[in-house]
Amino acid sequence: MGKYNIIKTTDPSDFREQIINFWKDYLPDTTAYRFNWLLKGNPAGRTIWILAFLDQTDSLVGTVSLMPKEIMQKGNVFHGAIMGDFMVHEKHRVFGPAINLLKAAANYVSNNEFDFIYTIPNLASTKLVERVGFKEEISLDAYFKPINLSYYVEKYIPALFSQICTPVVEVCLRAISKDTYMFSSGICEEKIQADSSFDKLWKTMTGRVDDIVADHSAAYINWRYMNNPCVDFRLLTYREKRKDALSGYIVFNKVDGRITVYEICALSKKPVEQMLRYLTRTARKERCVAIYFDASLNNRWLSILRSHRFFNAKNTINLFWLGNGNISPENWDYLQGDRNI
């Protein structure tokens, strides 16, 4: 059994190639550009890297990252992090550095350097994160709105029957979906970057909402989404009139013909419904198969999504939380965008 040296750093530039090679082996869809994106730009602070090396060598055998994140409740700001990039070399998983890496991450809470840390572990690492104190706190269900119904129907019934049944079912779904009967109101536009109007909306929102909400400042939106080298995000905005203040926005992306909603931010239902109407028409125009949305059961927009005929896909993931007791996550309006990338 080898011995391991654990180091913590906010500037892992000296280990860049080793980390990127780890990604190639264990996160194969991850671009090398993500390294610099994690290194700087996050308004909540620089990512902390916890790295395990085989003792007396320079061989990297394990990693964990802590991406700083701020959440707010009733005017109070809490500083925490998303734990991700938990990887251990396959030759060092038995009696290896896994627990020591996670303990080093958990110590940021016990030492009061962070108010909280959360993660969504895979099945292989769930027991490990529980051993260092993380507890399952939030369940997220996947919801989807079918756009091209034949894509799904043909998986279960022969093509001939699909061609007969699908148009009928699509007509029925449109007939019971609220966006079918809505009149267009206000101005929906896609933007390249968030500007000062997003900060004004965010300031108003933090003064009105009692539930926990994550940072929605323009600086965070631009770093997290619009300047992200890994995913091509799109930013949809809503105003009552062109010169009016920003009333809401949605962040989404389109990959493999599927639109995924990452953020919904608004002060009332109307902007959300108008933006969902716009998004549905965009999905049809761009020949998408569906619109997807992950949300917890207490999500404030869930009733609207259901009225627009988003269906539960019966795919649940669980968020594990480690906190200092000053904040409880069950009132968090958690969304897909609050996950690690």
C-alpha cells in the first residue's frame, strides 16, 4: 500500500498537464479550456484544488475541486463551494487517497472557511462522501416537454403505428398545454452577455425572496455561462417594453437536439410563461426533440412547467450537503445551473 501526499492550492498551473490527462481518462468529454476557466473569473473566488500524489514521486493519483459559490437568504450571504472533479487513479482506489481527499475538502467546513459544501456524487462515491459527513438533502427530478413526439414513440412501437398515432397525440398535448392559448406579450430577446440590468433585477429579487437563492449577478452569469468554454449557453431575456427594466431571464443550451434549461430568474409568473412560450417555439423551429429541466419539488416554477406540459421523466438525482448549521438547504430553489460543470 502506497503513501500519499495531499496538497491544496488555488493555482495548480504546475500540475496542469497531469490534471488535464486525468480528465481525458475519467472525464473524457471535458475540454482543456476548462482549466483556465476554473482558475479565474468566478466572482465568488478561485477554485481550490486538492491533489493527491504518490509519496516521494510526482505522480498525480487523485483530485477534488471546490468551486466557490455564494447563496443568499433574507439579506444574509453564505460562502460555500461545489465539490467536483473527484477522481482517483484506478490503480489507487483500494486503500488509496480517496477518503483523505474528501476529508481535506470537508475540513473547509469544520474549520469555518466555508459555510457549506455540496456535491452530487455518482453511485461509486456516495458511500465515501457519507463517511466524511455529507448528508442527502435535496432530490432533483428531471422534467421534459416533448417537442418531436415520434422520437420517443418509435422506441416503443413499430414505425407504421407511430406514424398513425403520433400526430394525434401531439395534437392532444398541444391542446392541454397552456402555451397553445397564450397571446404573445412583452419582448423576448436572446442576449450575448449579461449587463447592468441583470444586477438591478438581482438586487430587487434578493430583497423580495425569503427562500435561498444562488448568485444571479451579471458577473456570475457571464462567467458561469456566457464565457464558459465547455458549453455553448444561450441567454433569453424578457421585458414588458423595450425601454423597461429587465423582468426575467432564462439560461439554456441546445445539445444533440435537446434544449436544457439551467436558470429561470424572474419576479413574477408572467415573464416565465412568456419565455417558456418563446422557448417552445424556438425548440420547434430548431427541430429539437424536447426541452429538459431539472428541479427539486419545492421549485417555485414547477407548477408553471406542469401547466406547459413538462412531464416527470422519473429520473432522480440526489444532492449531498455538508454545512456548519447556519443554513439549511431544504428551502433552496435549486436548479440545473447550480450543478458543477
